[in-house]
Amino acid sequence: MRSGHGLAAMLGGAVLVVWLGLMAMSWRAAALPPEASGTVLAVFPPRHTEAAIFAAIVRAGGRPVRATWLDFAWIAHGDEPGFVAGLRAEGAVAAFDDVPLGPSLGGCAAVVTLDRFMRQAGLMK
Amino acid sequence: MSQPSSIASPSGMSWQTPAVIIVCGCLIALIGFGVRSSFGFFLEPMSAARGWGREVFAFALAIQNLLWGLGQPFAGMVADRYGAARVLIVGGILYAAGVALMTVSGSPGMLTLTAGVLIGIGLAGASFTVVLAAFARMVPPERRSWALGIGTAAGSFGQFVFAHLGQAFIAGYGWSMALLLMAGMVLLIVPLAGALSGRPDYDSDPTVHKQSIGNALGEAFGYRSYLLLVSGFFVCGFHVAFITVHLPAYLADLGLGIQVAAWAIGLVGLFNIVGSYAAGVLGGRYSKRYMLSAIYFLRAVVILLFITIPPSTVTVLLFAAAMGVLWLSTVPLTSGLVAVMFGPRYMATLFGVVFFSHQVGSFLGVWLGGYLYDRTGSYDVVWWLGIALGLFAALIHLPISERPIARLAPAT
């Protein structure tokens, strides 16, 4: 049975590695370019406090709109071109447009509808 | 994993070792079960792009689930007759075609055809049900329960993988390209199915009882233990579907933060992987019917505690973790019992019928949840119904005979 557990662990690990790679590629593609402006989802490193994120957004020339259910991801708005560049200069990892973020749980017959959930999270209009 | 001496690869191919069979089967289960779990994220962008109301997408997915359930026994029959690989290949192609064609579905009718009909039928052919039946045939009996557990856990893992990947693809490439990428991944089922090719020549084996599919079905439906198993799996479908669809809304009604709902759903998914695998391992050592009875009883207890104790973040997360362990852990045990009762000869057919019962329960869980909420203003009635059904399932699993049916019993 030990060899069975080993096979399971190796298979799970291999899938995770491939998954992480695909996730990294996709989220990199989703990031807004530096010259972008408007309402964005600004993602900071998790170690940043809410106060620090708030201040960073202001220094970047924008205004904080609201926090999300992820403590280190805030909705922010900046009118000037280059707002995203400013956010990155103030420590943001990346900024994104409206993204369908949310957990999911697909049971055998479930139709997962997350719109109410995502609106409450401030991630959808 | 050493090559067991008691079984040769069905097609005679030396590369078709148990490890290869398990890895490829698990990847098929992961992809097949996982891709569909991301469809909910396409609802909003697709509906917005096409100018549809949400009911269009929801209807298509409801048709998908219905056809998956209805098609499963038939897919199982074909797999038992012609081999799992062929069914997986055809199912994979239909599934991939349906996903790809969703990108050009410009009308509600077209979406129902692609996302509903094509994918629903494709799922019946390419789902973990066919994979588990193949495992039951191709893996030695002493490894069977473990194999069923790892196959189920792989499907559970696929939900986690593709739910996040679907979101990331949509964010990075837009919903249309995301669907095409998903379709490409589903097509991987075709080459992977090769590892499950071949089937034992039952017709030429003098030790195998000769039986048509019709006879097998008649025998099963006349066997009390099988009917009890079918009834119990209905309850499983009811529980998982109701909680899946309605838990976030229930938590929102309680005034708990969105972050709590997010963590809860994530925990169910992660603990599900652990629970499924553990059930497979333990099912090889202990009584499957007693384990199933305990799982359903514990579900009833967990739900009772959840709705009676004052809600808080802690209770929600504990509920999620407990339900996660008890989530799809029923699958390897239930499928294992089908194999014990009737042998692997018509496993795909008979477990396909059991799965259909699960889908009927799922449909009722989703629909009744919304219907009774609208009628009563709360989910309380449905939660109590879930508790009652859990206790019912716990009871009916107890008298299940965990032995081969008389014709399969070894002569004494």
C-alpha cells in the first residue's frame, strides 16, 4: 500500500506543478499594462496592512474604492494614464480589470452561480 | 507499483502496467470532472456578451446534468460491452466539441445543444464513472478499493484545479479563448484513454458466468442490497447539490462575511480530496456498508449541529471541513459494493444506474432548495429534510449484504 500512497503523492504533485505554471501564465496575461487607468483591482503582497495599501493607492494618484474579501486586494480608481504604473511603484504586485474571482464547488450536479456572491465581494458591477 | 502477477494487461500491451492505468485513469477523471466545475464562471461573461438572461445559461447546464445522469447507464452498457477506452474516446470528443462550440453558440437553442446536449452526453462517456468501472476490472481485487478511492480523489482534485484555472483563463484570455483552452484539455482524454483499452474476454472464459446486460440489470433490480444502495446514493446527490448551490446564499442570509463563504467552499473542496482517498484506502480493510452508514449518519449530525449552534466563522469552517471529508467519500465505497455484489463484468452499467439515482437526488436538492426557500423564506425546511435523509440513508445501508451475489459465491 505504501507504493500506492507514493503514486498518489507523485501524481498530485505533478498536477500541482503543471497547474501552478498555467495559473502563473494566465494571471500574468490578465495583468493590466502600466499605462492603464480607471477602476482596477490592485493586488499587494499579503504582508501589507490595510492602512499601508490605502496610503499606497493614494500616493499612486488614485483613490481607494473598497476592500475585497482578499485582505491584500483592493478596488482602486485613478483617472490619470499610468495609474497602474504608479500602483506598482508603490508596491502593488499587479492590477487587474474586472475579474471573475471566487471559490467554487462543483458537485456532481451543481450549477455554480456566483453572481450574487461576487457582487457582494465587490468584484462585479 | 509492481505488476501484479494475478492479472495481465487486458490488451496484452506491456506498457499497460497498473501504474500507467491508474495515472491515466486519474487524469481522465480529473479533467472530465474538473472542466465542468468551471462552467459557472462563464455564466456572467457569456450572458453579458450575448445579451441573454441568466436563465439561458442555467437551463443549458441543467440539461447537461440531466443528460449526464440519463446517459450514464447507457454509456456504462457500451463500456461493458465494447471496452471503456472507446466510450471514453467518444465521450471525450463530444465533450471537447461541446465546450469549443460554446464559443460560437449565438442563440439560446445553440447553447442548449452545445453546453447542454453535447457536453451532457460527452460527460456520460468521459466521466469518472467509466474510469472507476475500468479500474474495478483492471486492478487486482486487493487493490480495488484503493483504486476507486484515488480515482474519486482525482475527480475531486479536478474540481479544485479547473475552478481556479477557469477563472484565471477568463481573466487572462477572455471567456471565448478560455473555453477553447478548456476544450483542448478535454481532448487529452482521447490519448489517455488508450491506457484503459482492452477488456477481458469474458465470453471465452469458462469461469465467468455468462450473462447478458439485460439479465444483469434484471438480476440487480431484483437484489435488495442493490436497491438499497441505489436509494442511499440518491441521498448523497441531494446533500452535495443542495449544499453546493445554496450554501453561499445561506451564509449571506446569516450575515456572515463573504470571506467566510469563500473559505468554507474552499475547505469543502480540499477536504473532499482527503476524504475520498481515505475512504478508498479504508474501504479495502473495513466494511463498506458500515462506513457508508457512518458517513450518512455523520452528515446528519454535522448538519444538525451546524443549523442549531449559533453561527460563527468557526462553526462554518468546521462544518465545511467535516462535510468535505464526508463529501465524495461515498463514491469509492458505493462503487466498491457494486463490484463486490456483482463482480466487474457489468460494473459500468450497474454503477451507472446508481449514479443516475445520485443525479435525480441532485436535481431535487437544487430545485427544492430554491423552491422551499421561496415558499418559506428560509432554508430551514431543506436542512431538516437533509438531516432526515441522512438518517434514512444511514439505516438502509446497514442490511446491505456485502457479499457476492449467490451465483458468484465460491463453491464450498
